[in-house]
Amino acid sequence: MVELILVQLFFLILLAQVAAYVCKKIKVPPVVGEILVGIIIANLFISGYSLFTILDLSNPNSIPVFNVFSELGVIFLLFAVGLVTPFHELRQVGRTAGLVAVLGVILPFFSGLALMFLFGRTTLEALLIGAAMVATSVGITARVLKDLGVMESIEGRVIIGAAVIDDVLGLIVLAMISGIAQGGTLNLADIAVVAALAVAFVLVVIYISALLPKVRTSSPVMSALKKRKPRKAWSPLPLALLVCFGLSALASYLNLAAIVGAFLAGMLFAEFRDVWPCEEKFGPINELFVPFFFLFIGIQVNLGEFANTAIIVLRLAVILVAIVTKFVGCGLGARKLGARSAAVVGVGMIPRGEVGIIVASIGLTSGVIGNDLFTVVVAMSLVTTLLAPWLITFAFNRRNRPKKMKGVDLRQL
């Protein structure tokens, strides 16, 4: 059995790396290629057999291994995102980023709820689709801004700050839905309890994160650590893993999503990244485990669902609403920057990327949604991710073009 798992690991990692390499060459986020490989494995048939069957991935003895790899992948992914977003930096992004984030959550969430009710879906399904439409992929947006060389622009800083706040708010919503789903019932009392528990958990960790800079400045131990030359024999990675697994386990114990704890653990540990840097050490871990999460996201996609006429209409509606509501909501939040800059911020917040897919995966595994709605969210996440580089580039080019007044080019004045 070990030989079978090793062969499966060989082919899965090989296919994921080839897909990521091709995507980088054509300037598409690697996550798209990894998901597409998973879709191909599950849906491409050779002589009547899918690659899923040929690789014997349906073997009960190998499934637990890949489930664990997938779960670890998403936990490490959210921890890594938290590592580069310490809480003290969130406080520096200003009111504009906060307003962009709040409007970028409210409008998509309630629009998603209304859309799902219009299509006759249940309240839990509507809540989860709304949560999937809330988040913005910090990683994908940051990569695009960095490639354009506009990370330090006012629009770039607002987008990144708002995207991080978006994810925090989205994780609170996801924690509430996860808790309600595990409870098996839906009433006002359950919603109130789960909401209070989720908010309390997040706020306690954020409060601790806010206190850490003050504790550090007044702590002689931390001052000594900062001045002391780091010893090569000691690595902060084990401590980072302990914090990550500890808060993830605590979140799961409270019937919240483990990724909520992982993200907050990253934010918490990020306060010490100047004395305990571990982003580079986490890189190889993410390169190993994260592709498994996206591979198995793709494997769970049934292309047969894409042929369902009713689902096609719903999928197009969700994609359209997801794009329009983020653009309008976030653009309104940034309106004081000017119309063109507000448009830049609006399109910069559109990509859902891995965050929307994570929400969909949790919804599928918890039984909140079926495979039909799962494909809807995956399609929405992929389309918004693929559109992001072109939309952001177009918006920045438009912002940089000189304005015209009464038909006169300002360059001539």
C-alpha cells in the first residue's frame, strides 16, 4: 500500500508542478492550473476509465492520506496569509480601506443571499454562497499589483488593506456558518450563539495581537532577543507550527472552521517576524501541501453539473453579481480618492481566488451545499481570478491617462 501511495504522490505532484509552470508562463495564477488538473483527473476518461480510477485514487486506504494532505494544505495556506498581515499594519491602512472592506462585504453578501432566495435555495445554502462572495484573495491581488509595480501606490495600499479586512470579516461569517451547519439546525438562538462565539474568538486573538507590540517594547526579554544575534541552531518554525496547530485545533473544538484559527495564528505570530522570521521556512511546506488542496478541489468538480441548464443560469448570475457588487461596493468606499482611483480599487477587490474555493470546500464537506452549488462557487472563483490581471491592468492604465476637458487634451495646456 505504501508503494501505491508513493506512486500516486509522484503523479499528483508532477501534474501539479507542470500545470503551475505552464500557468506562470502564460501569466495565469498557478492555483488555476492546479484546480484544472484536478478537474482533468476526475473527468478525463481514457478507454472508459478516468485518471482518478487509473491512479487508484478511489482506494479507501489512500483517501485518508490525501484528505489529511488537503486539510493541512489549506491550514498552512491561511497561516501563511496571516504571517504577512500583522494586526498593527491593519490599523495603519486608514478609514478608506476600512470603508472599502465593509461595503465590499455588505453588498456582495446580501446580494448573494437575495440571488439564492430568488432561485429557491435554502437559507444555509444562501448564507454560504454569500460568504463565498464576500472574501477577496489577498495573495492573487498582491501578486498582480507587485507585477505592475504599483504596490506602494495609494490604490495599492488601500486594496491590500481592505482585502485583509475583507478576509477577517469573511472568516467571521464563515465561522458562523460552519458552527450552524455542525449544529444541524437554523434558528435565531443558534445564530446568536454561533455569532457571539465566532466574534469573541476572533476579537480575543486580535486583542492579544494588538497588545503584543506594547508588551514587546516594555519587555526586557523581547528587547534582549531583538538585540541578540540569532543563533543558527534554533529555528522559529516549530514554535510557529505549535501556534498554528493550537489555534486551529481550538477553532475546531469551538465548532468553527479550523482555517479561522490558522489565519489568526498567522496574524499573531506575524507580530514577532522581525525576531522570529519564518515566512521563508514555510515556503517549502506550502509548496508541498497547498497543491493537494486545490487538486482535490478540482477532483470534486463534476463536469456533468456544468451541462445542467438551471445551474448554467445560476452560475452566470452568481459570477455577474460577484463582479458587479464588489466593484460597486468597494468603488463607493474609495470614492473620495476620485472616480478613476475608485475604479482601480473596485476591480482590485474582485478576485475571490483560493478564499472563495476554501469556503465552497467547507460547505461541501459539511453538507451545507451539494456538488451543483460547489461547481457554481468554483466557477465564480476561477472566472474572477482569471479576469483580475487584465481588469487591474486596464484600470491602472486608464487612471494614468490624462483627463480631457471639453475636448481639450490636458497635455496641451
